[in-house]
Amino acid sequence: MKKILWFICIWSILSANSIYGHETLGTSDAGTGEMGIEEKTGQRIPANLVFYDEEGNRIKLEALLGKPVILTLVYYTCEHVCPLMLGGLSQALPRLAAAPGKDYRVITVSFDVEDKPQTALSLKKNYMKAIGPFDRAPDKTFPENAWKFLTGPKESIHDLTEAVGFKYRKDIHGFSHPVVLIFLAPDGKISGYFYVTKFQYGQSYPITFSSYDLNVGLAGAAQGKAVTGIKKALLYCFSHEPPGQSKFFNFMAVVGLITLAAMVSFFIYLQVTSRRYRRGKEYDAEK
Amino acid sequence: MTLRNETAVTAGFYERTGKYRWLIAEWMMSTDHKRIGVMYLMALLSFFSVGVVLGFMIRLSLLSPGWLMGQQTYNEFFTLHGVIQIFLFIIPGIPVAFGNIFLPILIGAQDVAFPRINRLSWWLYVTGAILILLSVFIKGRPPDTGWTFYAPYSIQTPANISIAVMGVFVLGFSSILTGLNFVTTIHRMRAPGMGWFRMPAFPWTLYATGWVQMLATPVLAITLLFIFLGRFFGVGFFDPTKGGDPILYEHLFWMYSHPAVYIMVLPAMGIISEIIPVFSRRALFGYAAVCMSALGIAVVGYAVWGHHMFTSGMSDTARVIFSFVSFLVAVPSGVKIFNWVSTLYKGSIEVDAPLLFALSFIFLFSIGGLTGLIIGSLAPNLHLHGTYFIVGHFHYVMFGGAGFSIIAGLHYWFPKITGRMYSERFAKIGWLNLFVGFNILYFSMFILGFQGMPRRYFDYPPEYHTNHVISTMGSWLLAIGLIIIFANLIRSIFKGEKAPANPWGGKTLEWTIPSPPANENFREIPVITRGPYPYEEEAR
């Protein structure tokens, strides 16, 4: 009987892990419908959308097109994957074959309406610094206008994310959203999606981009190609709250209460039986 | 009327019983609380010296990083320093050593309620200690996680974590059994007439500690078991890639380890509450408040663990509540401090070594407690978390608090335990070195931490060098102090004068019996008719 009980205990501990295990991985095949990417390769994004640049000036998206574009959608207060992705990008950009600002441009758009141009500016300074000295430019700095950090009004954000099929969700802490680079052709046509799939734990840049991948993506965008079919498991950016956790907390609460109850009963037992066991109790009250 | 004890034995408890051929077997198999306490005391002080040497080497290495040890060795050193000082010395510390020797005597009993369980918990302690030492010496790397065994690193590191964790797990059971034993002893074994409020303050604090040990330690056991399952079976309670959560580990760990702070400090306060009335010849001021505040600290201490993890990711509501409750702990602690000081007021103070250590406790523990308020408030915590400020703070509480009170108790009860007197002069010289060295060593850490020096770092930028040098020099003075103190005590065991039954003029029960005590403590079980500190009543 004891053996069977032991078996059940250990089995339940071990299986608890496998039941809740892999649903909670950051990578899963597709979005849940609410969050994810619905590829719209070959379609055009509305170029007349208005955003604000880092100085707070209104800027039309078409003013930034005209050359191949790497579009990233993040929110600026993110403390999870967004900064790591932008950091990885900042390390890859100086190594690309194409000339920044001339042959291509990076546009980072915040899908959080609360984000302000000031935040965008400080982020831009941060990532410009992360890029470091850029040897190919005459003044050794990465061109300012080659990487724009935009914020926008609600409607523009809505239209842009709809147009590229980017689905995100507001959470208790920030947002849940996919981590992806979108290549746009000079005319605003969506040329392809590049999914971030790998997170290298413990590295100083856990998300990295190979210059080969980006070169190929930009070249395709420059020719106006629509590249599809590279469907991979993609990374999501979200606050980590495993679904099994609340069950675990309930389990803890029950065990804790049982322990507490055991202690209380022990105390009551000691009190009640002390008359029987303790000698000389009658002297206690004596002065 | 007194109750007669049928088997009163007058021989001192050190004398051979003749049951076993070998001395070591006789002691290891003994169920006498005093023998078990003395063995615990010797083991604790041995581990304390190992821990001190490790800490000393850490400080020496920080003088000029790299000259003494490499980075990996440094990580292993601070881990072992922490594990040994916390789990092998200061958590078991006062209850198992002084509690075992003096709890039954102070309440007028012949032994603890379960002498054999007492022996079992001593064996478990030895087993746990051996396991932890094995983790250093067997093949592979010594633990390098820090004493907290934070997941997920403790699950991933190739170091010998499993065996060290197993050791701590076994030590936990030793602690639970001791707690159970003491609580039952205090309920059941008090001498006739010793009502709750005629019990000295030290048993009161042991009582509060016993409940904390029973209630909190199982949480640690479960947490460590999860690490164990993680390392051997890949169960991912704390591994995010398997649906677990590393922050859960921090919660579970501190849910035990914060109450553990009170396992260390409450009995320390008990010792101080014994020493101060004796050396100022006054009843402990606010005796009932001092005893009740021990229970208060034990209860509130359960609800503050979150203040160790303000920067780990927690909701603002939780942080505000944890911060507020942490402040509440200061209230019963303050009650104790004020009552000790009031006890001294208008007393006939004799500044002997035990009182010097007790006064240092009040001073150092106050600094430790007040800096605790600084880091217990949210805004400064964000700046100071994970810096040397924390290191300074907890050394003031652990070493300045619990450590000093152990040394105070050692001097106070030395004549009773060994039957010999120590040299007062050398005790005072040792105290001066220790006290000054301590403050140089740890106060500079507050400054370092305020400047931003992170804890556990092997190396540092040049602007921190001056304070590191000052701190290391303090450690030399402190080491000299400890050497003088322990050399004096060890010498006195063999060459000291014979101690009278009551060298300090104490009024509690241990001073009514010979030094060292006889085998079953009391020739006749005493009947108690008054409170524990009747100085004024007798003077009248």
C-alpha cells in the first residue's frame, strides 16, 4: 500500500510537469487567433498613414518609403523581448552589404498609443550608441535618418498593423505580440516576413540576425519580390505567467493551511493535556 | 513542599558513565541534553572558524582581485562561506547549543521532553554537515551558486549542488525536531510553580523560535526537494522553458529564509535579555513585553519575505504591503531595545565581558535594524538592492546580532559549562579588537554599497579600491580579536581557575546548581515561587 502511495506521489509530481510543460514555451506554431501574424505578402501598405517622428513632427509613411525598408513593430516600454530584438538588429545593421539610408531604411513603429516621441528619441539615441562607430560612413557614424523610431495616433497604428497582419494583445503588464521583421519594397509592397525564432539564453545579445538573411531579404525587397512560404515557429514577446501556476499556488495554499492547522492542533493538544502531563501545576498561581 | 527526584546523581556530566568503551561512542550515544549541547557547541564553533577563514580569504582576495584566487574559486568561496555560516553555524546556532544546555535547567527540568529525538536531531545535524563538506571534496566542482541556491542556475550548474542541497535538507529536519522538542519541553517540563510568566526570557525566545522552526523549515525542505527533482528528473518547477518560474523559487526560498532570520536572532535576543539584568542587578524592564515581542516578531516575520525580492518582479501592491509589514517588525524589535536600555537605567552596572558583548549587540543590532528600514523602503531598495549595502546590513544583523550574542553567551555561561573561569582581561582586549575591527570591516561596506559596488563581484573599478582596502584591514583586526577571544577561552578550559556555582550573581536556576552541572541537573526539582529576576525584591 505504501509503495503504491509513493508511486502515485512521484508519478503525479513528474507528470504535472509534462502536462503543463510545452504549452507554455515561447515558441508555438501559430498565433491563437488573437495574437500572431497573418501574412499579407504581396499586398501594399497604405502609404498615406501619418505618424510622429522622434522630434514629434508629423510624417507621412510614404516620405520614408522609396527604398527597401525593414519594418519592426514593438512597444517602447517593453522590458522583455523588444529591446533584445532591437539590440540584435543594431549589431547586424553595420555589417550589411547595402548602404544604410541610401539603399535601405529601418522603421521601428510603436503600436502602443501611449508611447511618446520623447521615448522614441531616447531609444533612438540608445540604439545609435549600440551600433557604435560605423566605418563605412565618412563621419564614422551610422546615418541618423536610416533608422526611424515612430509613434502614432491610434488610427494609423490600427491601419498599419492590420495591413501587415500583425496581431497583438494588451496584457496586465504591457503587450503580447509576435517578434518579426517585415521587409517592404520601395513602393510599400510587403515583400516578406522574417521571424525571430531563436533566443540564446545567457548571451549578451540573445537575439541575433545573420547579415546573410538580412541581405537576402533587402535584395528581395529592392526587386519588389514577394517571398512566401518560410513559415517557421516564431517567438512571442509576453509576460511569463504559466497556466499551471495558479493551480500550483492553490496546491501550495492547501498544503500551507494543512501545516498551519497541524501546528494549531498541536498547540491545542499541548495546552489541553498539560494538566495530565505536567507535574506541580498547582504551584503556578502561588505567590 | 518539593518533589523528590529518585535518581539524583551528583557526578558532573563530563564524567565517564562506563557504558561504552570509547569516549566518542559514549558521547555520541548520550541522550543528556548538556552533552548534546556541548557537542553541538564544539561543532558550531569549528564550522564558525572555517566560515571565518573563508570570509577572511574573500576579503584578502578583494584587496587586489586575482592575486589570491581565480573567479570560479572566488564564487565557490563566497558560496561556502555563506552555506557554512548560515546553515551550519548561525541557524542551528543558539537553540541547539545554548538552548540544549540551558533550556531544561532554566525551567527546572531534568532533560528535554524527548531526549532520544534530541540525539536524533544531533545525528541529523552531523549527517547534514558531512554531506555539505562532501560537496566540497568529492569529484567535481564545489557549489558556486551563493548560499541561496537560486534557480535556474542551481539546476543548470555542473557544480555539486545536489549533495549540498541534500545536506541542507537533512539539516532542516534536525531543526524541525529541535523546535518540536523545545516547544513540548516548555509546555510540559516546567518546574512546579513556573507559570508562563515566571519563565526567564531565554526560554521564551526559544519557544517562539521553536514554532518558527516547525512552521517555516518544511517550506525550505520542499523547495530544495524541487531543486533535487529538477537536477535528477528534469522536473521544471523553476525552469521557464518547462512552464516553471524562477521567481517562484525566490518566493519559496525567502518564505523560509526570512523567518530563518528570526530563528537566528530571537534566541540571540533571549541571551541578551538574560545577561543585561544580571550585570545591572535589576529586573528585566518590561519583562512581559520583552517576552511577548518575541512572539510578535515570530508572527509578523512570516509576512515580510517579499522585501528580499522588490527588484525581482512583483506587483506594486505586493511591494507596498511587504514594505509596510517589514516596517512593522521594527516595532517589537524596538520594544526589546528600549527595554534593555531601560533595564540598565539606574542599575548597578558591572562592565564584565558578557555585558560588553551584550552592549555591542544592542549597538550593532540597532545599526543592522535601522539600515534594514532603509532597504525595506521601496525607493532606496531599488538603488541598494544587490549591493554591498545589503552585505553590510546582514552582517550587522547576523554577526553583530546573533554572532555577538553567541560570544556573549559563551562568556556568560562559560563558567557553568566548563566549571572554569576565563581571563577577564584578555576577554576585554579580544572584545575591543573584535568590536573595532567589525565596524571597520562592515561599515565601509555600507559606503561601498551606497556608491554602487555590487555584491558577489570578483573585481571592481578603481574608485572602490580605497573602501575595499579599509574593509579588508578591518577584517584583520576582527580576526585578531577572534583569535584572542577563543585562545583565552580554550586556555581557560585547561588552566582557568575553578568557577564557583554563581560567579555573576545571577538569579535564574542555572546559577543554583554546581558548575559544571550534575548529571540530571537538580538534586531536587525546585519549586518556583517568584519571577526570574528578583533583584529589587531581594534588596528590599
